[in-house]
Amino acid sequence: MLQQLGEPYDKPFLYVYVISYTFLLITLLSGYYLNVTQLLAYSSIYLAMITVSLTFMRGVENGKIVEGTVISIIGLFAVTFIFGFITRNFRIMGTFQLQPMSLMLLAIPPQTVLQAMMVIPNATAEESFFRIGLYHMLKAVMPKHWAILTQAILFGIFHYYAYAMNVAGIITAAAAGTLLGIIYDATGSEFALTFAHTIYNIVALFGGA
């Protein structure tokens, strides 16, 4: 099925995509049986996003993975620092938070482990939906610079509803979405965006960003 959606894809991206789908199914079922409402809600949303993305991923080309990854990571953290300094808000991506005391005591509850598993699916779902799928769909009906800006604005609005972020956080998320959209347009690497987003999530998860 994936071969019908605009080959060639970055092979590493396809591997991350499959891993993310698997993790989301695990967290969805676990959230249901553990009766963890938040985990169930987020896994459902991301599973829907990553599945819907398949329907409008078109014209994807194998891109510059190394260059795209380096630029994306540097750019993403640069946006975090710049907008965080201006707005005093360093959260540009919604992430779960681990409790340091749980790690120190090595008494990590199942819910925390499942939350940590969301690090990769979170990035994959958001990049697949906004930067890859939505961008290509919009680019077919409008100039690409408007497509980049539109998906970024929707990315910021999504963070408001999904993570109850304030106005500063929404603006910063939109700025990050714009930057990643430009990088994706320039490099064509799906893996670069997803990997950079995942790295940010990991830093936020363990650093309390």
C-alpha cells in the first residue's frame, strides 16, 4: 500500500512510520485496559492522524536525509531558544512529562513507560499529517509558500486544542511549523523532520521542557 503513495520515500521514514504505528496500537490498547483517559485520548488522536495521512501523501521524493536532519535539529532548537527568550515560554511541542523521582527510584509505573513510548509516534503523526500529507495536499491548490504557512498555522492551532497551550506557545509552534515546512520543501526528507521532532520530544521529556 505504501508503494502506491508516491515512491520513493525515505526508507528510514518508513521504518519509523511502522514503529510509530505499532507503538500507537500498544498505547491505545493499554490505555483502554488501564483506564488511562489521557493516554487513550492522545493515542487515538495520533493513530487517526497517522492513518489519515496515508490518504493524501502524494509526490513525496527521496530527499537529503543528512542535510535535512542536521538543519532541522539546529533550526528547531534555535526557534525554541529565540521564541522562548522573547515569550518566556519554551514549550513549542506538546509532550508528556516524566517524573524525575520515579526515575530515581527506578519505580516507573506502566503509565509512564507508555507515555515515554509516545515520543516517536507523537513526532511521526504530527509530521506525517502537517508537514508531509497536508503540505502536499495544499501545494496542489495553492502556491507552496502559502501551503507552508497554512500548515504551520494549523499546526499551531492544533497545539492549542491538544495541549491547552497559551498564545505564546501557539505562535512559537506555528513558527516551528513554518521552519520545518521550509526545510522539508528544500530537502525533501521526511525522516529528517521526524527525527528532529523526536529528538526535541526526548529532550522535553527528560528535561522537563
